[in-house]
Amino acid sequence: MQTALDILLTVSFWAAALRIATPLIFGVAGAVLCERAGVLNLGIEGIMTAGAMTGWLVVHLGAGLWGGVLVAALTGALLGLLVAGLTVSLGLSQHVSGLAVTLLATSASYFGYRLALPAAADPPRIVPFAPLDLPVLSDLPVLGPVLFRQTALTLLALGVIALLAWFLARTPLGLAVRAVGENPAAVEAQGIDVHRLRIGAVVAGSALMAVGGAFLTLSAFNAFFFEMVAGRGWICIALTVFAGWRPAKALLGAVLFGAFDAFQVRLQQVAGGAVPGQVFLMLPYLLSIAALLVGARNARAPKALMTPYIRGER
């Protein structure tokens, strides 16, 4: 019988872990960007749902797969603009505004699906992104199957994390985003528009969240189902805290959750019916809570996170 150690040492397990982690990587990248600018975007669950539905729908209607990714990103950006309008421009509660956007985006996605396909008993299928087969790279031992036989969106997610880390640490605009999440008054004193900077970060971060949702319909699966996001947005919020608002550690947290999820699927196969399936389904969430408790003990949130900024106030 296959043991837990055997599972952890298989290449297919780590390839599955990275594949499962991909929507979380996009989502947590977007959450890190929003929160480093001082805005807690609790609209993430609805934004991911909207990205999944709109991306899939336009591909079903004849657009290419990358066209679906673009439409999903634009959908996320529009919802991000709504979040920013409520929380940044109007200074409303970030908790209440985010939850309202989640409810709105989720309900609108389901309603839009029913309007577009009123007679569909089952969701129509599309041809999703196929796994890549890169010359030389895909044939590398271990690294080839794990990294270079994924779909293009998984490689894009890894590139987004690298780009975000570089942006926040090495560019003047990235440093301004970090500063506006710590001390917006000091940023305004330098002649930088705090509201515009925060709005831009929320819009860009929300676009990334929506692409994470689109991964589910355009790569992981080939159709849109109700409830398919299944709490991944909330996991991304937790992973952001686990990561201490750092992109590299956010990637680690997302892959760790993906590994927990892939592990429970394989444990179910090993155990058969001896243990109720619900025990295995809750395993990745329990392990994630444990990792959050350990990894976030010394995490320091941006000082101005969830604090509305009113121009001219000190």
C-alpha cells in the first residue's frame, strides 16, 4: 500500500500541488497588492467568481482562450474600481464594502449565466488550455514534469509573483504603493495623489484575482459551475497574512495549500472507504489554519491597512 511518504516523493504529486495552487497564486498576488496599498479587498471571492464566469462565457461564444483571460481581467478591474470607489473615494468600511461586492459579483455571475444559457441543463464545455510541452525544459528530471508541463496560466502566475516582488521592492511606483499603506500623509506631502495610487493598486489587484478565477474554467476545468470558487478567495486573504504581505512567501503559502489539497485526494484513494471523505476534505483547511498560526505570529500588517484617508487630515 502506498504510504504518506511515497505520496510526498512522487513527481505527479508536486505537479498537482502547483496546478491546484495556481488560482491561489493569482488571488494572493492581487490581495498583497491591494493590502500593501492599505485596502483590504474582501470582494475577492465574488471577483474570482465573476472572472471564472466571464472568461469562460466569452470563450464559449467564440473568443480565444487568451481573449477569455483578458475579459476576466477587465471584469476584475471594473469590480476593483467599484471596491476602490466605495472604500477609497467614499471612505466606507472596507469590510462591509468588500462583502457587498462579493455578494453582488457572485449573484450577478450566476444571473448572467442563466441569462446567457437559459435552457442549458449542463454547462457547455470548451477546449481549455493544454499542458505545455517545452523542448528540453519539459524533459528535465523532476523540474520538467512539475514546472514545465503545466498550462501557460500556471507559468504566468509564477511570473506575476516574480514581477510583483520586483515591483514592490525595486521600483519608485512600488515603493510609493508600500508607503501609502504605511503612512499616506507622508506620501501626500511628497505631492503624490494617495487616492489615485490606492485606486490603481485595487484595480490591478482585482484584475489578478479575476484571472485566478478564470484559471478554474479555462485551465483546471472546461466549464463554469456554481460554487466552483469554493472559498479560494477567503483562503487567499488568510495566505496574505501568513505571508506577512510578502509576494515570495505568498507563493510558498499557496503551494503549501495546494500540496495539502493534493495530499488529501491521494490519502482518500489510499484509505478507500475506511475513513469518511469529509475528514480528508477538511484536512487542507485545518493544516492551513495551523500554518497560519505558526507563520503569522510575527507578521506586521501595513500600518494604514483598513484606514480611510481624507485629504488634508493628519
